[in-house]
Amino acid sequence: MPQTTTITTRSNAREILRLAVPAFGALIAEPLFLLADSAIVGHLGVDQLAGVGLASTVMHTAVGLMVFLAYSTTPAVARAIGDGKLAKALAAGRDGVWLALVLGISLAVVGFVAAEPLVGLMGATGDVRGFAVDYLRWSMPGLAAMLLIFAGTGVLRGLQDTRTPLVVATAGFALNIALNWFLVYGLHLSVTGSAIGTSIAQWAMATVYLVMVGRNARQHDVSFKPDWHGIRAMTKVGSWLMLRTLSLRLAILATVLVVTAQGAVNLAAHQLAMTIFSFLAFALDALAIAAQALIGKELGARNAGRVRELTRTMIRWGLGFGVVTGLLLALVAPWAGYLFTSDAGVREALTLALWVLAVGQPLAGYVFVLDGVLIGAGDARYLAIAGVVNLAVYGPLLAAVHVIRPDGAAGLVWLWVVFALGYMLARGVTLGLRARTDKWMVLGSH
């Protein structure tokens, strides 16, 4: 019996790593796109860089809310694969692609027309406003492509393939750098050239996914024409996942508003701490993506025992990752600030915030993995409602920090206590209570 358990554990580990490692590489592609844009545009001037930063904030808000296109497509395809219904899996992928195209074109048109008032709402003036409008407008074609990439990535993840998205993302990143450099400095198109170059790279990536999905559909006699019934079904699941994502974004936005009132030092330190938190989240997201693909497949195969086994394994991995990264973060915290700033006040506040973040890492690992498990199970409605409940719990905690407003770095410490421990604990409780039941384990393909 112990030998069987050991073999099963190794098999689980291989499956998870096979999906999670390439997924991690693909996840960091989009931040690298932005980093490349910032590096190239940064040499044009401060106003250009500020304009691109402002426009990117608007873009990311829209794109971030649309990530449900990947999260809803992955489990739908994976369930059908587990149920042995490849044609149904490809049809679900086709529906996701059509939904992405409809939403992408609609948002791109609105964004192009409303670019100036959107930038105005962000408070930009003068040259910064002009550069932000230019970048935002010429990024709109790429927005439609990004949504197609989400859907295409979701299809491949559902088919248990995370390597291809890594290859596509890597090639797209290289093309993006080359195009942006040529258009900005070769043709002297300024920030417009950067936006055009990124849009072209994104459409090249989207085209690869469209060709792959279309070819698979033809090979298995699946029509690529839109099935509006399937698209509506995907929209229903997607709307719940969008509400879940919106609750997370509102929590982060509210946190920024509170820390802004604490002054420039705490705000700067908070942004650095949040950057580190986001980077660590990529690795946890990779585990969550593996969970989505594997859990969806096993539920489709009606293998409840295997689902429980994989869930326990991934929870252990998430907790273990949190412990390791927490210890490392605690050790490097006193020196991390020197990599980012020469301001002693910012470094001191950052060190304290990172120590709190270090304590909360195991909890974050638990939360991210369970989130992926329930997304993989298609439990979108519960995740959305839980997200609203978590936000309702977090709001009073955040308000208390704002009202009391502790002096200096103490304000940032308490802010991270309520975020990394309070808010994440609320998420952990709602996800954990759900995972302990069998309500989310709906077997078979829908």
C-alpha cells in the first residue's frame, strides 16, 4: 500500500509540474510586454513614459476583467476531454473564441472613441494627456487580439497543453521588442509606434491560436460557425467569473486609495510590496492553472476520488510554496529596498510590509490553489458570491486603518496586515468551506 501511494504521489507531481511550469512562463509574458514598452518609450522622455503608464492602466483594467475568457474556456474544454467528447471540447473552445471576438471588437471600438475622456478622468493634462490618448487609441486593435489570446490559451489549457502557450508567448515577446524598436526609433513614431508594434505582435499570437483551434475543429468535423446558444452559455459562466475578478480588483483599488492618503513614502513602499506580491502570485497562478485543467478533466471523467486526491496534493504544494517563499522573503526583506530606491523612509516601510507579506504567504498559497480548483470545477457562481462577501469583510477592516491612520510606517504595516492576513483569510475561509463539501464536484461534462 505505501508503494502504491508513493507511485500515485509521483504521478500527481509529474502531472502538476507538466502543466504548471510552462504556465508560469506564459504568465510572465504580458508583464514582459509592458516592461519592454516602458524601456523603449522611457528613452523618449518623461511625458511619453507617463502617458504610456496612464494608458496602460486603462488597458489593464479592461483586459483584467476579461480574463474570464480563459478561466471559463479551460474547465469547459477539460470536462469534455475527460468525458471522452473531443468534438464537444472543440465546440466549447470555438464558442469561447467567438465570445472573445465579439467582446474584443466592441471594447476596441468603445475604447478608440472614448480614449480622450477616459484619459481625462485619470487626471492627465498637457503633453502627458496627448501621449496617453495616442497610445490608448492605437492599442485598441491589440485589445481584441488579447481577448482572442485569452480564449485560445483557455482552449489549449483545457486540452492539457500549456507548452504551446509558452512558445507563442515567447515568440510574441521577441516580435514585440523588434517591432517597437523599429517603429519608435526607426520610423520615429513615438508612443504611437510602441502601441502599433504591440498590437501587431498580439495579433500574430492571436492568429496562431485561431489557426490551431480552426484546424482542430475541421479535423473533427466541428463547424467553426458561431453557435449562439453555446456563446450565451459561456457568457453566463463568464459573467460570474467577471464579478469574482471585479471584487478582487476593487479590493486592490480600495487598498491603493487608503495608502495614498498615508503619504508618498507609504504609497511608494506599498507599490513595491505589491509588485513583489504580484510576482510571487504568478507562481501560485501557475499551480491554479494546473488545477483548472486537471480538475476539469477528472470531473468530466467522473473520477471524484482522483479529484479529491489532486486537490489535496495541490493544497500541500500551495502551502509548501508559501512557507518557502515566506521564509526567503523574511530573510531578504531588510535588503530588498536597496534594489528599488535610495530613500531610507521607503526602504524602512517596505521592509516592514514585506515581513507581513512573508507571514501571509502560506495563506496566499492555500487561497490561490483552491481558487484554481473551484474555477476548474466550474463553480463560478459560488466564487462570485464569495468574492462579494470577502469584499464586504475587507471593507470595514480597511476603513478602520483609514480612520485610525497610524503614523509613519505603522500605517503601511496595518494596511498589509488587513490585506495579506485579513482579506486573504476571508478568502481562505470561504474557499475552504466550499472545498470541504461535495457541492462543487459536479461530475461529467455539462
